[in-house]
Amino acid sequence: MTDIDTEATEAKSTKREETLVNEGEIAADYLEELLDIADLDGDIDTFVEGRRAHVSILTDTDVLIGKDGATLEALQELCRLAVMTETGHRSRLMLDIGGHREKRRAELQLLAKEAIAEVKQSGEPARLAPMNPFERKIVHDEVAAAGLVSESEGEEPNRRVVISVAE
């Protein structure tokens, strides 16, 4: 790689990072207004990880999470729409509230490990309960790390992961 190629790659990387930081700031401003309107307390933190903007609301209330994270998912989509309205492009921004997604990640990793062990022992595929895309991605990653294969089947909102032995 030449010096010019390296500089171009670094400039592109810096530009992408700036774009993601901007997405996080737009979403944080949107959420700050929402919290004010709803008269709810929460500290907002933004960061970039894995080529994605992340916004986290640190709060003690579950009201913004909702049943099975439904309110959290809706707020995430509203944040993505706010970013798209401001920037003109679709965002892959990830929102977490009160550490809900991190807790759910740990639960899903454990569930995936148990299903992986079952599939390895029986040789039969395991069909997990329906999950949203965020949850399925966590399971797919665990399955791949264990050397098995997985695929999603069904239609939203009943899309599920099926784990099987590699052929």
C-alpha cells in the first residue's frame, strides 16, 4: 500500500468516524428533548463502536424499555428517523436504556450456549423462540464461534434462529 493509499484510507476512516459521532449527537439531542417533555430523568452517553453510533440512557426507570423492550425498539427507530431527517441517510444507530441490551446480550449468549450444547449432543437442529434482529445477531455470533451453523427462518415478528451441525 502506498503512502497516498494509506492517507486516503485514514481520511475515509476519519470521515466515517465523524459521521457516526454526528449521528450519536443528533440522537442524543432528540432523546434529551423527549426526556424533558416526558419529565423523566436520565443521563445520555454517546460513543462509536463496531462501525455504529451508540446512544445509552442511564436511568433507573423501566418506562422507556417497555414490555420485552418494545418501547426501547420504538425509541431506537425514532432516533434513526431523526438522524435520517437531519442527514438524509439511514442510520444503524444502536440505543440502550438502563443497560437493558447488555443484560439481554448476556441472557442470549447463555441461551445460545445451552442450545449449542444440545445440538452437539443430539445432532438434531434446535429452533429458538422468535427474536428481533438485534437478538438474532447475538445468537448467530455465538453459534459461529462454536463452529456450528445457524440461519433465521420465518417472518417478522416471528423470525427465529435455527441452530444445526455443520455439514
